[in-house]
Amino acid sequence: HGPSRVFDPTRYRWRDDGWAGVDVRGRVLYELHVGTFTQAGTLDAAVQRLDHLRELGVDIVQLMPLAAFPGLWGWGYDGVHPFAVHDPYGGPAALQRFVDAAHRRGLGVCLDVVYNHLGPSGNYLLQYGPYFSEKHHTPWGLGVNLDSADNGPVRRYLIDNALRWFRDFHIDALRLDAVHALADDSE
């Protein structure tokens, strides 16, 4: 409920130039909750356990949602700032370090993203534009405006978010949460 912080993703010097990605078909994924994976509950602490995951035969680390949400720890499905990395987990710089470290160990990184709803606390999007629509409802409230008036900027918002994870954080794949709740009746 306060001011935003500026983060320049281009300041990080990536060391994963040789990373060619990984085909997810037939691979072993490990779903990782940053807040419970280590005693510290941070991305930097999780880096220290990547070798263990590799030894277990994991090919891809699937991070549960990291979008900023109220409180210290949670499942991440009630995030309200899709472009932010939850600060108690280490913030955006820690995510860059985590992905870089995973790639250096031959591990792909998949990020779980939630585009079907936002959490209630800190959700101010309706004050800025037609992000939600009365046309569709989800178990969490109004549906995301994918097919009502002025849906173009909403679609752009979601696409820009997905592209950001690939461009600024070298994420290899996205897992879209509850796609059945992303209703779109347009042509």
C-alpha cells in the first residue's frame, strides 16, 4: 500500500550465455515454494540447494508464484503486483541470481504465473483501467477483461508481463495458473 520501487534489470551481468534451454517433454520438474524450501525462505538460500535437486534427477525447477503479495510467506496465488518479485524472497535481483545459478547447473527454470485473478489486499488495478469485467466471473471474483470493451491494454499488460520474465530474468517456461478462469469469447 505504498510507493513502488524502481529496478533496472539490465544491471545484472548474466553468466548463462551457453545456456541453450531444455525441452520439457519427458523431464523431471520440481515444484519449489521459495518460502518453505530453506530455513531462510529466500531465493539466495535456495541457490545453495540446487546441486541437491540436480543429484535427485531434477531437470527443471518450477517456482511457485513470486508476484508480490501481502505478508512474508504464502502460496503466492494472491499476488497483487504481477511485475514485482516478492521482496521477502529477495526481490528481483535475487531471482536473476537464482536463474543464473540454476542454468549454470544445467537446470531449467519455470515460473508459475497467476493471470486469472489478483489477491484482494493491495489490488488497485480497477482504479487505473478496465482490468476486470462483469462479463465473466471466477471463484475469486470478476474475470479478467480479455473480451470486453477496452480489452487491448489488458491483453498487452499480460503479454508484457510474460515477456518480462523471459527477457529480464531468463525464465525458460511459464506455468499458467487456472487457465479455465481466463474466459475469452471473442473471435
